[in-house]
Amino acid sequence: MPDFSTTTKVAEIARRNGLLAEGERFVPEETPVAFSYAGSTHAVMMATPADLEDFAVGFSLTEGIITDPGEIETIEVLAEDKGIDVQIRLADAQNDALTARRRHMAGPVGCGLCGIESIEQAVRVTPSVRTSSLTLSEDAVIEAVRLLNGQQPLYMVTRAVHGAGFYVPGDGLIAVREDVGRHNALDKLVGAARRAGHAGSAGAVVVTSRVSVEMVQKTAIIGSPFIIAISAPTALAIRTAEEAGMTLIALVRGEEFEIFTGAERIVSGTQRRIGNG
């Protein structure tokens, strides 16, 4: 796979201690990344050019193009003049299904709801995770975000990207991915976790961004019953998480956080369960 630069050093004038001075800093690259299936472009995302195979697998899973990474036969990453083309070859059955789906598409977009043409598709049914028996202690919630904050090398250099991690109780963060787009970071994480054989039901998705409905949907698609975020959720995200039986925790700052849905899955630091679960 070609080696793409994820950062660029640029000149700046910074005000520090009341004075203006010339300097330099690193900023993240933002590159058009096209996902092409059987040679035909399906969607173009503005993304950080890293972990592109993970991105291809995660995008294909969360968009419902595949249900298992094994349904992808090959992934080839090609450098183009103004971007990157990720060529994905599917197994015959999945390729036929995608071809039929394309006949009804209004056109691909790069906003996190790709290839949809109706309001009904935008508010698609989210898979239920209500039967999951996974619980987290309050301390684990705090630890998950603390670990994520410390495992984002691109953010530490640029202060301009989102992070997504997969936290498994007892094992900590087993995967972390970064991107200029929050949906992209989550798709990359989904791909990384599934390619490594980790079941979504075994852990929690942890993100540095706000929680939108798409983030809840993607988390449910991989089977995780938890989404934990540093920022706040939207009202639709809360309603969607409630309907899916998902635990949504947000505004995690230090040792403080807010639980919006699924509080019965949270136990105290001494493992005393709250509620009836």
C-alpha cells in the first residue's frame, strides 16, 4: 500500500504572552478517499490518509454493504492525482446485492449517511443490542476515556482530529483510530476491531466527538451495547440509543459523566449494580 503523509508542517504567526511571532506547526492532511466496488465509485469521503484498509472494511460494514470482513476478497489502495482510490472487490453475492442497491441510489455523499435517497433510509432501523449482558463499572467508564486521551498520537501533534477506541473490560483499549472526520474515525475503528476478530458485543465504543444518530447506528451495527463520548449527544441519538437498548454515556470529563440511556448497565466501583439489571 502506498505511504501517505498524514501531516504537513505550515508557517504561522502565533500570539503568545501578548506578543506575535512567526513559527511553524503541524496540521493534519485531509484527502478525498473514494471507495470503489467492482471498479465503480460508491462514495467519496474527506479523510485522513491512514489506516485505509481498516477504513474500507469498517465503511463496508457500517453501510450494510457486507456483514463480515470475509465477504471482501481484495482491497487495493491507489494514489490518484488529487486523492486516493480504494478499490474493493466483493464476493459475488455481495457484489450482486450492491449492484441492485445502486439502481435505487440518488447519488453518493460524504456526510456519514451514504447512498440514501429517502427520509426513511436516513432514520433506518437500528439493530437492537438490548440482550447484551455486558456491564461497566463507573471506574471503567472513566478509564476508557482517560486511555483514549493518551493514545491519539496524531491529535497530540495537530490538535485537529477525532479519535475512536474500543474498550474491553480487563484488557483496556484494544484498538484506537484517528481521522479528521468523526464518522471516519469510527469506521476505521470498526474495521480494525473486526479484522482482528474482536466481537463488538465484548466492549464499548469510545469517541472524542459529540454523539450523533449515525454514531449510535454504527455502534449498534457492530453489536456494541455501549457508546461513551467526551462531548454531548443529540436528541435523536438519545432516542435511537434508547430504542436499540444501548447505554449512551457522554460528557465524560475527568471523573464526571452523564448517563442518558441504559443506566442499568453501569455498576459502582465496588461492582454494586444500579437498577434492576
